[in-house]
Amino acid sequence: MTNQPDRLDRIEAALDRQLQVNADLRVTAEALLQTVQIHQQNFEVIVGEIRQMQSDIRGLQTENRRIWERLERQDQQ
């Protein structure tokens, strides 16, 4: 029966190590989640900026078309 306390100590130590590993994994998972959330926010900002650029480009295209049509009318006169 002298082995029984040693065995319990080893089991307890193994459980303590497993708890620490689980805690470390949780911290790592939380850090990864924060990183993903930051990237998602950045992505949403970039998508918004791209949409704004597309809108600006459409406006410039419309303006260029009007200028081109005006120049063509002047050439025809």
C-alpha cells in the first residue's frame, strides 16, 4: 500500500498538467479569435473603401462620358 500515495500524487500531477495545458490552449484560442476578429474588421473597412472607390470611378466615368459627348458635339458643329 505504499505505492498508493505515489500513484495518487502522479495522477494529481498529471491532472494539474492537463489543466495547465487546457488553460494554455484556451488562451491561445482566445488570442486567435481576437486576431480573426481584427482581420474581419479590417476586411469590412477595406470592402467599404473599395465600394466607395467603385462609386467614385462610376462618377468619373459618367463625367468623362459627358465631356466626351460635348467634345463630339463641338466637333460636329
